Amino acid sequence: MDEANNSNKPEIDPSTIMSLSTAFWGSQVLLTANRMGIFDVLAAGALSAAELAEKLQLDPRASELFLNACVALGLCRKEGSGYSNSASAAMFLETDSPASLSNAIQYSDDLYSTWGLLEQALRSGEAQKKAESYLGDNEEQTRHFVYGMHDRAMAIGRALPDLIDLSGRRKMLDVGGGPGTFSSLFVNRYEGLRSDVLELEGVAAIAQEILESMGTADRVTMRSGDYLTSDFGNAYDVVLMSGMFHRESVANCRHLINKAWACLEPGGLLVVNDVFTDEDGSAPAFAAVFGLNMMLTAPDGGVHADADVADWMRDTGFADIDRTAFPPPMPHRIVTGVKS
């Protein structure tokens, strides 16, 4: 009888646990290849391991082991002794590609050592990376962060104007808008729309380069300031808050919603776009783990549920609350409300 009962028990598979225990192996292959510019070198054509080693002054044997790992992970292709970029690497990892995520990957590289301090963060409850290091104090890391935000915003931002209708609206405030990528995409979509981007001085200085490259410097204006303390102004008919709430406490999020209400005209639209969880906070998996990343890198960093954000907006007085998810595989969600 006992044998029969045992045979009906579901098999417990350790593969997920083992994969998690070595997940950093693959991460380091990607981060290292991106940091060393290997994908740009291979963009010019296939090379043998020895040829790549000569170009980058590497050890030939180590290079062959590394390139074979890149092939196994889908980052490279191998034909004979020649290695070249896979289709996905050519699209997303070559720096000259319009869809390049190279800067975003570099920012992840900057965070790699910080994740090694997760235990310390759990014991102290404190961020392990000073936000100032990538928001102005360290020029190189700030550049990685700003261009990383731009790359990610371009990747998801192409969907955002299709999910939010700004027809007829003329004046937008993009709060904590980073390099102004979303503002640029919106003003290019909607004729007559102008946007002010409120951002920290160290970020705003780099953002100007991006606005000029997107041809929107005449319609998107950078305003230096701290969104928690700076005056928002008035007479806006759209306020966009994108990728900010994951840096802020509940109290600060409510404060920002109240400030948006105060600067909006009647009928004005508040758009909050971020990585949000379901109500219980443990799904989707990316959002739950993203909360740890923010805990490590910002004093009040974490992740909120979009249902909670909707409630905070109702408490302020916003009506016609709506929640919209980005199309998969993008993990972002949008909460909107109208100042009645």
C-alpha cells in the first residue's frame, strides 16, 4: 500500500533550483562580452577564436572557451572555426543597432557587485548602492544609467503612445522623465504637443544630447529639479510619471499624485507607468525580483501593486481610473486617471 501511495506522488524536480544557483554564470558571459565590445567586433564579420584574441589582446584558449559559451547561450553562432553574432545579438547588442540594449546591459553590469550585497541589505534594510553614484556624482555610471534608461524607454516606448491617447492635449509635464525619451516619442506622435521634463541636474545635462539626437529639442524642455520638492507649475493637461514609483515609499507616491492633481487643469490626465506587481506582491516574477533590485539601489526602493496606485489616485480625487498592461514580454503596466 505504501509503495502504491509513493508511486502517485508528483516527482519533485531540482532543475529550477540548480539553474538558479548558476544563473550568474550566464549573466557574466553576457555582461563581459558586452563590456569588452565583442559583439561590435564580430559585427564586421566572423572571426576565429585566435583572430578575436589577437584583436582584443586576449588569451586564445580562454577566448575559445568563452566564445563556445556564447554559442551555447544563443549570443553567437559558430560555423567551422568562425564565430559571428546571433540574430538577437546583432539586433540588441551591437551598439550601432537602432534597437541596441548595450547601454542598458552596461548599467546591469554596474549593478552586478551590488547584488552580491543582498544579505547586507536584508540585515540593515538599507540600499547598498548610493543613488547619487548613478544620478550625477559618478559621470561614467550616470552616463550608463541615462543611456540605459533611454535604451529601455525606446524598447518599451514604441508601445506607450499606442496605449495612451493624447489627442488634443497640448502641454505635458514628464516628472522624473530621465532623458526625455517618452516625451520625445509622444511629441513626435501628437502634433502640437509640447513637454517639460523635470529631472535631476546630472541627468538633465546628458539628456540634452538625446533630445538633439531625436530631433525634439525644440518641443521638449529639460527642467532641473527634484520632483519631491520642486514646484510642478500649473496649466498642464497631461502629467506623465514613468519609472518613478519603484524608487519611492507609499507616502512619497501619494505626495506625487497630489502634486500632479494640483498642476493639472480640469480634465487633465495623469499617467503612471512602471513595473507593478499583482495585489499580493509576489507576481509576476520579474516584478517581484525587480523590487529587490530597487531595494539595493534606492533608499526607499521597492515595487508597488498597480491596484494600490489606482486606490491612491481615487483617494486624491481622480476619476475614470484605468489599468492597462503592456503587451508581453514587456513587464510594465499603466494606471491612468482624469482630474474631474
